[in-house]
Amino acid sequence: MEREAKKILRRFQCDFNRSIEENFAQVLSENDRVRLFFINENRAFTDGQNIVVDPAIGEVFSDRKALERTEDYMGLGSQISSDPWHALRMITRGQNIHECLHILYTDFPSGIKGDSRATTRARTKTLAMISNIIEDAFIEAAGCSVFDNLEFYLKFERIAVMFANMRIEGTVERTFQTETVAAPAPLPLVEYLEYMAGFLLYPMIKAEKPPAEIAGYVDLSKKLFLDGSFCGDPKGRYEYTQKIFDIVEPLIPDSEEEINDTILIKMLPGTGTHSGDNQTINAVEKKGKIAEIARGLFTDKNGEMLPERNFERQLGETVDSFEKEKNAALQIVLVEPQVTIWGGTQFDCANIHKGIKIIETKPKPNLNLRRAYLNIYNKYHVNINSYNSRFVHLLKARVPEREEKRLFGSGIATRRLGDTKKRYWYRKAEEHGIPDIAVMLLIDGSGSMAGDRRESAMTSSLILHEVLKKQGITHSIVEHRAMYGQPTVNHNILIDFFAKDEEKYNILALAADDGTREGLSLFWAERYMATNTHNEEKLIIVLSDGEPAHGTGGDGCYYAPVSTKDTANAAAKIIRRGTNIIAVALDDGSEESYSCYDSLKEIYPSVIACTNLKQLTGQLLTTVSKYLL
């Protein structure tokens, strides 16, 4: 694969795209517990609960010629072949649909597991290959018969794989042959399976007459393969597998190693679904649904080729959606951290901060944390829903409004006394609305926050964000720390005001190290809120477990009582200028000789004691709600 193609593939295989395909799979498979994974192993399969797909299977997406030939075959333009990203999405979606249909219509585990015929690995493999051919043909037929818009994806992927493997025009064997030099003749069984896979799955390829050695077996089983692929009952389909196995049993070698399935795997990349050897992700037991099948992907029930459909309208809609998803993904994948450096002289702070610089960082959304975020969200979703219900009443401020031009009311509007219809009464009403406030949660990122305090701060931040986002409250979450031995303060904006949804994953990157320089950080927070929000009310919630401390190794050292007094002065000045500040003291009793609450009371006029970390979330939300009433 060329370097540019590899770069495109890396960008495509981001969690944003994986989640798009996973959401699609959950809808199509009618199972919201389905999980989807990307791999680079030239195969795709499902165990009935998890789906594994390879967007780069066979490197089809980078094979411009194969894609163009596919478009020509289906009567499409060149909108897919001209953009590798669109090709990746088409191939991925085709695999995804294929495996979702297995989840809907295939039995898990395969009937091979309890079949008395599977007495050796070679016999088990033969059963699996026969079942794979029939099952793949059936689920693609189900995709065309039961659903209105899946044929386009299934057909594109099947044809593109064929053209990507086709080196010489001709038979199935030549199409999927990997060697151009003379190779040993395949076993009759392998030759037979390749022939039948071509007959059922690639009927568009002109097939030569089967070699004499297998011709009799082909004649006896051809109708069984065709009928099996149209059988809507999964149990019945496996019975067709057994019948075919009994016919070809004389062809089965003693050793599995003699069954060279290289070409078959290229023709049937989802062999893991039907392997019967427990190589799937997890053991899932489920019965496939029964379906009424009217037609196959390429042929009717008699094996006759069907006329090609016109996919022009679906192509346009598909490419439009792909383009939107591509742009959204690239905005995430290509985004770089935004870093701004501030000097102490840019704030009206005390001279002790003049040589200190603030490094303000808006990190790149870490999509690798998505799964962990969802796990926490799912764990606390009941709490989140409960808080949202309460906030519907608490956060919706009642705004007085005067309604005039009334026939009856609580008072008379004298300027309307001349109204001939006597509509000079007015009444007062209360209208619900979102309070005009912006909230910043400023989290102490010092080393003493490590452990339970950090975990509690992280979980509470996640819940706070989900609730405030639902209620439409402008908010941000910022972690601040001062680097020991350096004149530097780091501010990591985990959630920005008006953030993109993907930014929320950065909450899980909350860390604990070094110290804090809270006085300077408060001045930065005040300016950041003034610059990035236009709300009438502003509230900073300081989440801390102790007094500020920052050793620079020079004149700028910041320890109590100097740090305490400086931060108190900064808080007082900021509050006078109109920004409210409340501190939450994480006083969990882990240090008997020290009271975080008492220390913060020397700094902030309003301090809330959190003596039980499990109650932190409730205290934060209660603090916000009280401020909005």
C-alpha cells in the first residue's frame, strides 16, 4: 500500500468513524449492545454480538481501476473511485451490513458445533466452507428481499472485491488466483468449493465447465446450493449443508493442512463467522430470524441473472452523507491542540506573578477515551436523568412578564384607556426561560488531588457537563496546575464554552501533579470568561483540596501565608467586578491535622465543605442550581 493510502486509512480508522458504523450496526441488527471494531487483517466476521470489519480489505479502496470497473458494471459515475475516503466508507458499510444480516438471520453458534459429521478438523473445515457459501449467499439475498436500500452496498462490495482480485479475465480460479506462475493442482475438494462459491456468489463471472474429477459432484449439489441460499429458515439452511457434505464426503482429505483455502478466503472473507472452531470474540447463543426470500443479490431463484437496478438517486444521497461524515471526521482528526501563552504582566495581579507565564491549552479531543467515557456515563445515567428532571424545575428561571390588551386583569394601563374594545387591563405572568449565566468549573490539578479526589472530580465533572449541556447552560471545565521548579502555570481547557461534543472525552484526561498558583489562575479565568461568553451572570466554581502552593526556585515562590492572602485579594477583586466565585473544599478527612475548609475560608467568602466524595456531584449541581434561582 502506498504511503498516501496508508495515511488516508489511518485517518479513516478513527473512533468517530468507528462509532458511526457501530451506531448503524445497532440500528440494523436491532441490538443496541452490538459493538463494532476495525482491524487490518483482511477479514470480517461476527460472533452474533460483536462485529469486526477491515476497511482496507484487499486494499480495494486504493485500487482505482477496480473501483472504476465496479462503477461501470453498476452504471454509476466516478464519485466513489475519485475519493478513497468514499471508497473506504462503501467497503466498510458493505461489510458492516453483511455481518449485521448474519446477526439477524444466522444461528449462533453454528450447527457445526454439535454435528456428528465434524469428527476431524478437515471434515469440520469442509462443513464450515459449505455453510459459509450458502449462508453468505442467503444473507445477501435477505438484504435485497427484506430491505429497500441495502442492495447498493452489498453489490458494490462484492463486485469491487472481485475486480480487485481479477488479474486475468476468465474463470473464478483465474480471478482469485494469487500466483502467476504454475502452481500445484488444488485438491478436488478445494477445486469443488471454489467452483461452487463462484457459482453462488459470483455468477457474473463466466464459469467454464467443471473438471471431470468434480463434475459429478457439481451436478449432484448445484441445485442444493441454490435452494439452500433461498431457504429462509437457518436450521433448514444447515440441513442443506449436511446434504451437500454427504455428497462430497469422498473428496475430503485426512488432514486439514491439505485443504488450501487461500482463494476461498479471498472469495469469502467472513469465514470466521461460520468456522465452528470457537475463534470468535465471545460465545453467543441466539437463533436467527426466518425470512421470506424473493430474489438473490444477482440472480433469481432459478439462478438466472437479474437486470441491473438504477442506483443513481441512492448514489447521490449516499455520497452526500459520506461527504458530511468525512468533513466532520477530518475536523476532529486534523485538529491540533490550541496553545496560547499569557504573561503575568497581562493581568492586574500582584507583582509576585509578573515573571510567571500561563500556558493555556485546548487539547485535541482524545477519541480513545470515548469507550471509558461511555462506561462511566452508562454507570451514572440514572443519576444524570434524575438531576436533569430536578433541573427542569430548578434551572428554568421564572421571568416576570406583563401581558397587556386584556379585558380583565390585575391593573389598568392608563395609556390604553381610549381603547374602544376596553382592552385596557393588564396582568402579570411568569414565563419559563434559561437563566443568562456562564459557569466555569476550575479544578485543582495539583499532586494532592491524586487518587479518590481525582476520580471523584472526574466523575462529577462528567455528570455536571451532561446535565448542564442538557439544560442549555453555558459552561466550561478547566484543570489548572503550576509546575514546580518552573515559572509556569498550565491551564488545560477540558470542556470549552460552546464545545464540540467530542471535547467531553478529555474530562477523563484529568491528572494530578505539581502545585497551583490560584491567584493568577483566577485572573485568567475571569478574563477567559469575559472574552468567550456574553452572559450577564458569571460563576466560577473552584474545586480544591487545599491552599495554593508553587515553588519556582526563585523569587516567585508561592506558599502560605503569601499564597493564601494573594488568592483572597484576587478573589475579592474579581467578585467586586461582577464575577461570582464559590469554592468547594474536598475535606474527606484523610488528613486529620489539616482542614481544607478552614484554609479556603481564609480565601473565599463562599465555601462549601465536601466531607464525603460520593456527595460531590450533588453538591456541585446544587451549588449551580441555587445560583440560578
